[in-house]
Amino acid sequence: MMKYCAFLRGVNVKGTAMKMAEVCNVFSKAGVENVSSVLATGNILFTSEKEPSELKIILEKYLSDYFNYEAVLFIKSEKELGDIISRNPFRKLDDFHVYTFIGQKDVAEILLEEFESTLKIENEKGEIVDDVFYWQITKGNTLDSDFGKILGRKALKDKMTSRNINTIEKIATKFNNWSE
């Protein structure tokens, strides 16, 4: 059995309200095991013998049918999450957030191109490491920055979701403490 985390896009924003207990129940009905959630932002841990590409199709269908919305999720393995954490190019600083973007294969290059075309605020940085885009921004400026505004475009939303690196670390910690 492989350990995975599904990252749901658009959970508990703009009218898509979901209780994580219900989401976990839907995942269980879809045939995955050891289901649990981390935070209320659509991070669902589970185990399965199936491949991520097959799981994505199954889980999106079950979620779409149950919650009556167009579900979009992205799946990462325990190892991939560890790699995202270990390859983070930015130091932890009290006044900054670091976000990582999880999505379709080409999303890092698209995000970097968009990032490079925007006006930056002081110490705002973006970088790709091994096909993952990382973004550092001062706390309080995430939604007001030019790049933050671009992230709200529907064309990008369907291709990825973002998580604070602290959330990724919480998920990894839960994986480490998880007994099947």
C-alpha cells in the first residue's frame, strides 16, 4: 500500500463548503483506506494500491457526485511531499510565507512565467526546483501582490492548488506518525 495525500482545490471557499469528515467518508466509499484529513483545507491522507492517475479520476468523480460540484484534486505520494519540503529553496523567516504549488505537470513553468511578468514587492521571490514552483511573499501581502491576483484566474485554478509549506510539513508529520 502506498501513502498518498490528495489536495483538493477550492475547498471551503466561494460557496464550496465541505466538512472534512464527509470528505473522508466519500474517499472511503471510493475504495481507498486509512483515510484522514489534515486541517480543513482539503488535505486528505489515505493508502491505496492504485496509481495516482487512476485514483484522481475515481476520487474526483465520487466527490463531484456527492458534493454536486466539479471536483479537482491533485495527488502526491509521501516521498514526493518529503521532496517538496527538503527542496524548498527559501529559509524560514518569521515575516514571510512560502507557498508551493501542486498540480499538472507543466504548472511550474506556467507559474514562473506569470511570476516573472509581474511587479514584485520587496523580497518577493519565485523559483522552480525539480518541477515544483515555490513562492516567498511577506505575510499580509499574499492576496494583494500582482502575482497573488494572477493566481485567482480560472485558467490557472484548474491546473493547480497551493499550500503553505507549513501545511506540507504538517502533512508529512502526520504521515510519519501514521500507523496503518
